[in-house]
Amino acid sequence: MTRSSDRTRRPLAAIISAGCLVGITAASTAAPAPAATAPRASKAAACGWKVVAAPSPGIGSVTLRGIDAITRSDIWAVGARGAQGATLAQHWNGHGWAVVKTPNRSKYTQLEDVTAISHKNVWAVGWFVPKGGKHPKSLIEHWNGDHWSVVPSPNPLKGNNVLFGVDGKSAKAVYAVGTNNLGPSAGSRQITLKLGSGKWRALPVPSGSSTVDDVATLSVGQAVAVGHAGPTGSSAALVEQFDGSDWVGLPVATTTNSGHLYGVSAPSAGGQWAVGSSSGAAALQTLTVQKTATGWEELASPNTSTTLINVLTGVVGLSESEAWAVGYHEDSTFYTRTLVEHFSSGAWSIVASPNVGAGHNQLLDITAANGDLWAVGYSTRPTGTKVLIESRRC
């Protein structure tokens, strides 16, 4: 995107059956308002990633899966609380994070991503399981500056309709993407939606098995989406561009035929980035690609180990020559730990990032706002998980 804040996506969450859910405690706050940005750290302070305190309402699993910034003092993050149980939205006003009440279509609801266009125009997408139903349906919610509300959304495919990514460049240029997530035996079909005249409509999609996990808006009539093509386990990295009428697959030059892109960022038409994972000799390894004059090409990206899992789940491009990516890697005890990488001076490098406790820690999304960087995910607590928010503010 061309504005200073950008957002990305991360791996698909497994849709757990209703019987696996646990109790949920509701949480809410008054509607947020922009506030003066908190005092910035002195230049002498280390310019590194730090954990930022944030509420983890309810019991069981609490995660943040998407984040987007309007300004340094107006940032939104979304996810779920309870074991796949209820929507969760949190807002940063420049001083602290607070939970903001969001509606739920059923007891089994989750928000996966958010795009913040202005203080009075924020969109979040996800899914819910209808009462008495078996198949998740699309969920879109809107913040109007005062409260969140559910907005009608299409379900163009039979069976599951799950939204995983959303991005907007303006009030007239908002796209959402997802999948029917049928699994490796049946294959998956992608879902792409566009907002127009105040209503969401489904766009035509290519035939064949494919999944799209994230989208970046280029203009009112153009967007780029990423995911994978082919059945799970033998899939290839997928990049598609919407030209105003159709999605067109673009060539992606990678060193392996097996790959999955989870996040995409487009700060400009010439500066487009995507990240994910590919099959290594012994474990999944990081995958990064960038748009060039001749197409999308793989860039070498580091891993903490060639024998342990390394995955990049989100990316934010600051320019054609600089980007940040987040994700997770396995340590020697097979716990996942945060992973942050930075592209500058023509190469990716790993940057130190903190973890909470000795259990699992994962970063799932990243955004930027006027030089500040924010990432969200989760960390393990004694029972379930709690939200994890990290920032780099220099």
C-alpha cells in the first residue's frame, strides 16, 4: 500500500469442531478516540523489538491475528478469545491497548484480519459457524468511529466460506479474500470479495484448486492476492493480480515447486512483497518473493536452522528496497519462538525479537506507521494462550 500503514496475513487456523470450545468471558470498553502519541524513546535507547502490555480477556485461547495502523496513536488489532469462540478487537490510542466490544454471529466466531482506512472506517473479516450448522460462513464487521457492526457478506461457494485477509486503500478500494478450506482430499477454492457502493460482492475466481490467504489493494480496480495453488502438500506459491475484471495468475520463480505465501504487502505498484514457507530438506523454511520488472522472484531469506521449522507469516513493505517480516521458528525443544526479519541493503537478515515465557510464541501479522513497527500473535499461558503484541519504536 502507499500509505504508511500496511498489513499482512498468516497461516490458516484449523477450524475446530464446536465440541472443542471452552467458556468465554465478554469484555468491552468505551469507543476509542485518537489520542496524542505516547512519548517516544530517546535516541540513545536501544532501537529493538519489545513486548507491549495488552489485555487477554476471557479464558482458554486468546490470540491476535491481524493488525493495521492509521497513525502512531490509532491502531487496530483483531483475533479471537476462547477456543475459536468469540471475536476480539483491541485498539491502541497512543498510550495503551484496550478491548473494544465486537458483535458475534454465533458462539463460534473468529476475526482473522483488519484494515484501517480512517478513524471512522475500519473493516475486519473472519468467519462464524451458524447455529445448528456445520459449515463456517463469511463474517465482515465494520467500525464507524463509534461501534462495530456486522455487515452482510456473500458466501459464493458451497460448504465452507472463510475469510482470512482484507485490505483497503480508500473507502472505494477494499478487497477481502479467503477459501472454502475443504482440505487436501477435496482441494480448496478461493474466495475474493470487493466492496462497492456500500455492498460486498463476490468476484469471479480462476478454476482449479487454490487458496488465497492475503490481499493488498493497489487501486480501486487492482489488487494482488497470495496463497498456494494445487492440493495441500504439493502446492506451489501463488500470486494473482486483479485487473478490474478477472484474477490473473502471475509467474513466481522459486527454487522449490512446493511453497505457500501467507502475507503480501504493496506500498507502491513497484514495491510488492510476499512471504511464507517452502519445503526444505528436513523442515519448512522461510520463503520471500518480490515483484520485479520481469515478474515475482524469490529472494534468499535466512533460517535459524535447516532442520527445524521456520515460517514467515506477515510482511510490511516500507519501499521497493526495505521490508520487515514476522513469523516463528522452532527451537531445540520444538517450541515455536518469534521470528523477525528485515530486508535492507539488498538482503534479508534475522533481527532479535522477544518471547514471553518458555512456551510457544508466534507472530502472525505486522504493520507500520510513520516509522513505528507493530506485530501481533500469541504466547502460551498455563491454560491456553494469551495475546502477544510487540513493537519497534525508535
